Amino acid sequence: MGNKTNPNALRLGYIHDWQSKWFSIKDAPALIGEDFKIRNLVRNAFRAAAVSWVGIERAGSYLRVNIHTARPGVVIGKKGADIEAMRKAVEGMTQRKTYINVMEIKDPELDSRLVAESIAVQLEKRIAHRRAMRRAMERTIQSGALGIKVMVSGRINGAEISRREWNREGRVPLHTFAADVDYGTAEAMTSAGLIGVKVWIFKKQHFVKSFKELQQMAKKEAALAAAAMAIESGETPAGAPVPESVEAVAAKVEGAK
């Protein structure tokens, strides 16, 4: 009881996809370590570029790195200098032909990692944690999210005893696989110590029927109910075919032969 699981890992294969796409049984440990190093390299190089996540794809001796960021101009750099330097650094580390794509995040307020990082930056600037949390939650709800939960943990406001505080707006159904819940974390380096930030964002519900589909279903159910009532009363429902006798059906079958 009480054990928490990562919402992203829980939904892998259902509504979330893997961030690393390759398959190798023999070289799996080495490649997992290589992926970890590539992601650290990208994050350290583009700290100010609002990088949310890094996708890695492998095929033979080729490697593709997809950088998802809210500020693609900072990642690319002047005339593509920064991205070219990153490509050479990754090639030198992995000894593979590398391609780097920069993907823009259209709504950074709906990305849990970026929201957590924005709160962490405000905490480092000594802004009150409750104000930072409230601002982030208001922006996310205004952007169209169905719910958001934010948790801050550590020596908040420089207190002697560490504690955790959390707040939620809307609903965040963590047990529902059809609920698209995005989960991200960040850390704030303050003078009192490290403060962790966790963010859950409920974006949308998958497999939900539209209003038009619900109307059509309601019409079908109403028609079936009316037909059932008519049959019970001994009447032929409107629009229903008149039932044929056994002899008439047999005659039709003989004629078809």
C-alpha cells in the first residue's frame, strides 16, 4: 500500500511511447549507458534552452537524436553553430554517424518537465514557493489542461526540518490508463540545500466519445427501446419489416436453388 509508480512508465505501450527506440539484446547495457550520457550532454549544453526530453533512435551504425525544446533558436545557435558542435560531440562519444533534429514544443505550459523547471528557477531566485506553484498552475489550466498537481519537497524557505507541500487544481486520475498524465521533475539549488519539484499534468482523456457520437448512441438506444415496447404490446414497430411465415421463407429458398 502507498507505493507510488512513475505515471509515464505505467502508461508505456498504452498511450505513451518510449524515448529510446532501438533493440539490441547483446549490447543493451552499453547502449543504455550511452543514451544516459547523450541526454546529460544535451541538458548540460542547453541549460537555458528549456529542453524537455531527448529522443534517441538507432539503426545499425546510425544515430538520430531528437531534442524537444520550447526555445529551438537557442539550441540551433547562430547559423546552426551550436547544433553542429553538439553533433560532433555526440559523434565523438558514440563513434556513430549522428543526425540531430530540433523539435519545437508548441505549449510549454502543458509540459510537466518545463513547468517543474520554471518553478525550480523561481525558488532559486527566492520567490515564495506557494506563489510560484500558484502561478504555474494558473498558466497550465488556462492553456487547456484538465488538472495539475505540484509538489515541492526539501528545506522550504530555509527551514531546519525538511517537509513537503503540494497543491492540486482540477483532477489528476493517476490510476486511469486512458488519462494522459504527464509527469516531470526538477531540482532547485538553494542556499539551504536541494529542493525537489514534481509536477503531474492531466492533459486529456483518450478513447472518450465525442458529443455527436453520444447523440447517435442515444438515438439508437431510444429506437431499440421503442421497438421493444412495440413488440411487447403486439404491434409492429414503425419502419420494421413485417415478419414472414415459415412457408414463405421456405418457398424463397427453393426458388433461389
